[in-house]
Amino acid sequence: MNVVVAPMLAALGAILATLVTRSRPRLQHAASVLGGVAYAGAVAWAVRAAVLGAGAPGAVTYQLGNWPAPFGITLVLDGLSAFMLVVAAAVAVPAIAVSVRFVDRANQQVFYHPLFHLLVLGVTGAFLTGDLFNLFVWFEVMLMASFVFVAFYGNAQHTAAAFRYLVLNVVGSVTFLVAVGGLYATVGTLNMADMSRRLAEAGAYGIDPLPVTGLATLLLATFALKAGLVPFQFWVPGAYRAAPLPIAAMLAGATKKVGIYAIIRLYFTVFAGATVPLNLPVVAGTTPLALLAPVLLVMGVASVLMGGFGAVASPSMEELLAYSSIGQVGFIAVPVAIAAAADSAALRRVGLLAALVYALHHALAKGLLFLSAATVRGATGTNRFADLGGLGRQSPFLSSAVFVGFLSLIGIPPLSGFFGKFLVLDAVTSRAATGPGVGAVAVLVVLLVGALLTIVYASRAWVGGFWGARSERVRAATVDPVQVAVLVAVAALVVAVGLGFEPVAEFAGAAADAALDRGAYIEAVAPAGGESA
Amino acid sequence: MSSIIMRTTARVVVPIILVVAISLLLQGHNLPGGGFIGGVLTAAAFALVYVAYGLDYLEIGVLDRDVDPGAGPFDHRTVALYRRLIVLGLAIAVATGAAGLLFGVPFLTQTFVYVEGVPLYHEIELTSALVFDVGVYCVVVGAILSILSVVGAE
């Protein structure tokens, strides 16, 4: 079924269209925005046909180049991939719409638009692929595009940030590649469904699954680096400050989620079936998940604290948002860790559901806020709280969109953030009710402190930028109405996700089920070619 | 920087590199080689010409055209050409991949046909993968050479 490859083709088409129209800026901008809309349309169509529509199969696969699995590259569109694609599309469309107005014309000419769609293509490929090495390739595609964006403005500070970003990510890529090679040597396949199947019956295939735990940890390090979890968070503030702000929205909203997605996909769909003798002091268990749980929990908890305190101390809006997104990714990582530690299928599902809903919420809210920061920067020329103030009176619409974004980040009902926080805390308390109490209660306390810090830094941004008397720069500012219209639309989406949460929860539930149902994933890909050949 | 030894060596070596590059490109679909490595070798040959004879040699010495010395590296005529080569290559590669969709087979599916009775060769294998490789080749040559010439000029 061609639906699976449709989002990729839309992104490829947008790259070509924006390259061909490069000499005519207006046409190129139109092509770029249209390309973004076409991408969202392709995602909607594919998701409807594969997962959500009446009589949809739930998971559709696609063999690139018609080479059969497990030899060729498989694309898999199941519930989890579909959910993440929707998240990416929801950020990409407003980001490109704001880009056209925000980034100045000369800079847009320097391959801004083709690279934007290349970034979208990389994210799409990473969500769709069912092949471990191919996942590495898509990571590189994303890195290529995002590296150029971090270095985009080209002065000393940006070059330094880009260099740091590049070195770190290349080290991450090497780690990834070593792990991929090791897994191939251990399991004898790179197709994720095939790997999952072989690991579950390791004896029958003559596989010793012991190295898988260590190799999986190497992968975890790479994915945590992508997601910006502590202790790999240090590239985040510099890179987000250096990149154009609409790209920062993409990096925080979409590419960070690729790290989270990869952790969920590989650990829960692929490695969960392996039985390995683990003798860990804290968590008992016989799968690589038992090691993931404590490690990811510590990372997530540390991220929540680190991001929260960093954001409280930030002098400018973009830095505040960058630190905040470290903390928010921590909120996504904690329920994933809870799911990994869970001993019942129900709790496992609750944990993943919470993580996915939170990921959607964070993509929308943080995307909205980064784009608002772009509008503020475009209007006033600065994002430092010291120079701002009184934007609420200057531009009520912009300010209400920002207000909605911050309220959602804090977790006020009925916005999307409320359900995100609620489900995360629900997962932790469910764990506390069943498992050993002290650890879970400590995690709960940290999350509440994190939530409190969110309130503190959100109020700080609000008071510093939007409340009170108008500053000199704000008085002279003219806010771009088109950007504000886009922001209001995204804010409306944040409200809509909260108000109509039922279908969103169902979709996220289907995604969590797809991540956990290893049998269905293997069946969809049907990598039986290895035996008959 | 460029000595007589360098220039003489370049004169001998460049054609050999180009021939090897083209042969790698042509056999790449079922033997070691392909668009990428062919493109890298071609770019290496051009880079050797740049090092030995200077950046404007292709314009002045080969194509016999004048060069506007005041223009920045981005406005250089060959650089604009390289950039167009990237777009062309990308279009070729994507079109080859998408062509399969028209025939109802997945994206990127390739096919081949044997043509018999060709003079000298007798039998020749025509593959769609070669077209894809040519696209890759164009992208690689265009990208490496535009980077080299812009960075070199700066």
C-alpha cells in the first residue's frame, strides 16, 4: 500500500519544489508552505487509511524497492508510528508558516526551505522505518539538516554551538553504529520485526542474547542524546539559542520526540522479548527492560530538576524554553521508565499512554511557545526579559496565544497539558500502589517539584514579557498579524486537544498497544523470508 | 603552491581518475562501485585541477570564457552550475524512485533489460538502477565541488 510512503514522498517533493523555485522567493515560499500542508495531508491520509479509519488494518508495511523482509528495508506504519507522525506534522506546518514571515528574505534564500523539508523527511523516515540500520541513516539525515540550522546565522557564537552539536552527535552516531553492528553480529538481522522474533526464541536460532542488554544500553545513550535527557542535555540550550526560532520549535517538538520514539520502539517492541539473566540490585527482571527502567528513571528525574532550575534562572525567553524542554522531556521519560519497570501489562500500557500524550502535548505547547518567541523577536528584536514587558497590552492576541501555551505547560484543565501531567502522575501513583513504595513516592515528589518549577518559570516569563508597563522596545514594536494568526490557530489546537480529549486518548491508546504488541508487529512485517530462502 | 611536478602529474592523472570514476558509476548497480563513489572520484579529479591550475582554470583554460574577478564565490558561474547539478541529480533520483509507483510496484523498485545484438558488445544490460546512480552521481559531484570551490575561494 502506497499510503505508507506518501508522507516521505510529500517531503521529498517539497525539497525538490523549493530547490527548483529557489530563484523566485515568493514562489518558493508558497511552494514551501504548500509542501508543509501537503505533508500534513499525506500524514492524515496515511494515518486514516492504516490506523484510524473504519476497517483499517492497524498496521501497514511497505517494502522499499520491492525487496522482501528481512533483507530489504521495511517501512511500518502502525499505531505508534502514526501517532508520532501526527505529532511531527502538527509542529511542522505552523513552523514553516511562521518561518516564511519570520526569517529574513536573504537568509531564506540560503537553502532554508529545502533543509526544512529535509529535516521533516528525516523525522518521517525515523518514525516509519522498520530497519535498525535505516534508522541510523534517518538519524544522520536529521543531523545533517539540523546541524546546518544550528550554524545558520554563522557568527562566532552560532558556529561554536554548531560545532559542539556536531561533535556530540557524531560521537552519538558512532555509538549507534557500534551498537547496530554488535546487534547484527549477535542476532543476525537488522530488520526490527525479525530481531524481535529471533530474540524471543533465542534458543531456536542459536543466539546468545546476553550482549543485547549492553548493546541496547549503547542505543539508549544515543537516543537520550537526541532527546536531550540529563546527562546528555548540555548541547540543548546552546543549539536552541543558535538555531532560527521556528527550527527550535521543530527541534523541540519533533526531533526530540524521535529519541523518545526510538527508545519506546526498540525496547518495548524489539528487546522486550529477549530473556537475559540480569542480577540487578534494584529492579528484578529477565529482559533488557529491567536495566532500562532504573537508568531511564534517573535520567528523567534528573532532567525534570535540571530543566526546571535552569529555566527559572534564564534571562531570555528562548533560553527559558530550551531549559524547559529538557525538563519536559524528563516528564516523558519517567512514565516510559515506569512502563519498563511495570510487572503488569495494564500498568505498562498506562505508562506508555502517559508518555505519548505528554509527547503530543509538549510538541504542541512548546512549538507554540517557540513560535511565539519568534514573533516576539521579530516584533521587538529581542527576547530578553530585561528589555520586554507589557506585550499583553501591545498585542492581546499574541499574548493570549502565549498564555494558553504556558497554561498548558503548567497543566491547567482543560488544556492538553492537564491530561499529560495527569496521566504521568497517574502512572507514577499506580506504580507506587503496586510496587516498592519509597522510590515511587520520591519520584512523585520530584515530579511535583518539577510541576511547581514550571509554574514559577511560566509566571516569570509572563510577568517579564507580557504583563506590566510597556517597555521602550515593546512600544515601538509592530507585531506581524499573519504570524499571530498562525499562533492563535495552534493555541486553538491546544485547547481543542484538551476539550476533545477522548479521541486523542483512544489514538494514544492504540499507539501504546502497538508499541507493546510484539506479535502484531512481527505478523505485520512477516519477516519469514529468512527461513524459506 | 603548484609546482611543475604537480601540474604535470595532474595532467596525467586526471583523465585516468575520470575514466575510473565513470567505470565505477557504470558497473555500480551489480558490482562494487556506484553513483556515490564515482561522484567522489570525479570531484577528486576536479579538485586536483583546482589545486594544480587554480579555481578559474576551468572557466578560462577549458571553456575559454572570461571570469568576473569581483564577484563573490557564490556568484561564480561554475558554482551556480554545480548547484544546478545538485537539483538535477536529486530530481533524477527521486523521479527514478517514483517511476516504479506508476507501474504499481513500490517506491525505489528497479528493473533491468538485456539488449541483444549490439555491435561490439553483443549483449548489454540496461538497468533503471543506473539512472538512479546517475542522479546520485550528479548530487555528489555538485555538492562536493560547490563546497570545495566556495571554501577554496574564501
